[in-house]
Amino acid sequence: MDKMIERKMKENLIWLPELEIGYYPVHNNPSTPYDDEYFDKYVRYENTEIGRCLNKFRVNLVNKYTKGLILDIGIGCGTFIKQRGNCLGYDICKKSIRLLKKEGIFYSPYNEDFEEKGIKAITFFDSLEHIKNPGRILSRIKNQFIFISIPVFKNIDHLLKSRHLKKDEHRYYFTDYSIIQYMKYYEFNLIESMNDEIKCGREDIYTYVFERNKCGSCFWYNPPTLPMDKEKYGTDGMCLNTENGKNRVRMNELACQLFLDKDKKWDKEKQKFV
């Protein structure tokens, strides 16, 4: 690659039009801008009209899906955790970390086991776009719900004029289409999306709820026993590769449906299982 282009790519906003994803190479010091003032800013937001509306919405949304233990990634000043309860938290702001450790609820999403701890959901409220490599966390999530509140842009022009273009904080920029596709890449399906945070008074912030795509998961057979019919399932009904001496089988949605309910039969006319 040309040296000038390579250098500019490391210093400037990159927009991938076919993916509708933007990336900015944030080069911030680990403690800046996530310093004490950053924490105190959220303290000031906490009891504003917008702050109260946001927190009520977020607590009610999460509780709609689970009353169990959740992990809040990017806690701000801990408003959501305090109001909902039954939460663990993770942050890189030193003041937030001290708060979490004082309460005994600091929990790293990078090297802890979500299943073993009994975590039922992971929340990324205003945090996913800050994380250097979200895939490191997403790839470790198995059966938990995921809640994301994030700025959403119509296109690159919208992004360039937006207050959410924060070159000292935000690494990733999505459209509505691309955040859903991004999560699909990590095998999560969209359950619902909403603009309630905009109704609370925020600008261009949308909320998404995802769950693991069980039909996109891997099922192990040695040898495979599930019959594949190209007429029913298409050519991608099953793909095989070898890992640790076993056949790794990934099924598309139709094949998965048959696996989950073998008593159903495929209706060619209706194009569904009955």
C-alpha cells in the first residue's frame, strides 16, 4: 500500500460504503477522556429529565426480557446499576472501576465466564462504539440477551455533521442496516429495535435487542446424521469441516428447524414446516 494512504488510514475517519460502517482510529491515552471529569459528567446527567427518562426506559426494557443477573458494560456513573440492581459492571474509567470494586460487582467481559456466573444479559448502553474490538466480547456471549443503545446514521454525510462524531471516544459508526448486519456476523438475531431514547430527548440514538442465533450455531455429529435435501434446503443446507477430529456442522434456518422438530414435514407449496 502507498505510504501516504496507509498513514492517512491510521489518522482519519474511514467509511466503508458497501458495509455502511465507519471507523475512526482513536489514539487516546487509557485514562483520557475517561477521567474523573468524564465520570462526573454522568453524575450531572443522572437527575436531569432526560437522564431519568433514559434510565426508566432501560431498566424496564431489560426487565421485560430478564429479571436475572446482567452485566452492564460502560456504566457511566452507575445510574442504571443502582436503579435496577442485580447487576455486575465493567468500565475503563478509574472512578467507575473504584465504584464497582467497592460494591464487589466489577466483572471483566474479556476473561470471565458468563455462563458460570449465571449472567442472563449484557448491556452496551452508549458503549459498543467506544470499544476497540467489540468482537472479542461478542464472540464469548452464548445464551445471553444483548441490549445496545448507539448513535445511528443515515449515511456518511449525516455522520460528518453529527454531534456523535467524537474522535477522542467513538471508534465505530453504524447505520441501522449495518449494526444489524454486524451483529449477524457474530451470529446474533435482532429481536426488536426502538427509538425511545430519541423520545426522551436524545439525538439519533436507537436501541436494539439481540439474541444468539440458535440456528446459526454449530451442531456436532460424528458422523453427521441429519439428512440434507438440496431441493428443500438449498446448496448451503450443511457445510462440514474437521475440528478436533469431529465434523463441524452448520445448518441454515430450514435445516435447523428440522433438527429442532423432527416431527414436522416440509410443505413445498407453503414453503415451510407443518
